[in-house]
Amino acid sequence: MDFKKCPGCGAEIELDNNKCPVCGSAIADSFGGRIEESDKNSDRQTQFSKKSAFATSGAVSSRQQPYLNNTAQAYEHNAKPPISVGTAVIIGVLTLAGLAVAFVVSCVAAFIGGAQIIDSLGRPRPEEFVMPIVFGGFAFIVASSFSGLAIGYNAGAYICMAAGTTKGRILTLIPMLTMGGYYLASFTAALAVSFLGFAAGGRFIFSHTIYYFNIILCILICGYITNRVFKPEE
């Protein structure tokens, strides 16, 4: 059986039917004249074809496909535009500044606070109490340094996004909960290392090897936590 296509939605209609059962468009007897009129109103036809739930895949012409594909590719490409050099410099400078200030302040605080706590133990000082205090000072310095780094980075990111230098891109920020995680993880690691070192040989805990191990362990843990913020598990 022969069919004709509705100029409104592209559905196939019987030749003797002058009204489309899909979109309700009236079809003149002279189908050729109707086609000619529909070509003049291509925008209206495209709108009808989008609204029809039964429109065939040919309702959108092939010449429109590249435009749609290019639009999608452009949107995907511009979803995360690259950070400009100026933005990277501002964020980098503030990040390093926050790290430097936090490191200096935490070193002074750890030295003064740790010395006062150790002196308060009296003489002879129990080694099992001194060890957690010493390694807790290292953990405090590492956690504070990472927190200062995070605060400096967040400040730079806020400034750049407010100034519009990120080209509309929303930068990932380090939450306060993560900064609290720095301290919790570092103190837990320091406490574990101090007790393990004491159990392994008492004064062996004060060797430079175990010092470095404690510091590196805290840095690795805090670095892993930071990396999880910027690369969350999908």
C-alpha cells in the first residue's frame, strides 16, 4: 500500500487521509503544494517534529546532525576550561604562603608547648610519656602545614573565581572536615609509631631513623587525604 508523509511530523499516512492522526495537521489534496509550503516554514515543521512522540528518526534532517554533534562536543570541551597562567600563579603563591606561615607557627608552638609538657613531668621523666609528646609535636607540625596549605589554596581559588579568571570554572575546594582529618590521622599515626618504637627497644624511639619514619608517614597520610579530595572515587 502506498503512503504519503505528513509534512508536520513525518509520519506515514494513507493517501486518502487528509488529516495526520499523529500531530493533527491538515493535509491538502495537492500533496506537492503542501510540501512546498512546508519547506517555506521549516522552523515550524522542526518544532512539530520535536513535539511529536511518534516522529520518525528522519524528522531531524541529516544536515542538522553535524551541528548538534559539534554543539555537544563544544559543551564537553568547555565544561572544564584550562586554568590560565595568572590563575595558577595566584593560587600557587597563596598556597605556598599558607604553607610557610603554618609551618613556622606550628614549629614554634610545638617546641614551646612540648617543652613545657615535658618539664611538667618532672625528673626522672617516664620515657613512655615523653615519646607520645615528641612524636605528637611532629604530627602537629605536619597537620598544621597541610592545613595552612589548604587554607592558602582555598583563598586563592575563592579570589580567582570571584574575579572571573577561571573562565566560569568552579574549582575544587578543601573542606574544613578534611583539615580536621589531617590532625586526627597524624596524631593517630604518631601515637602508633611511638608505642611500636618503644616496644621494639625503648630508647630506640629517639634514633633519627624513627623520627624520619614518623614524619614521612604523617606526610603520606595527609597527602593521600588531600588527593582524595581532588580525585574522589567514582
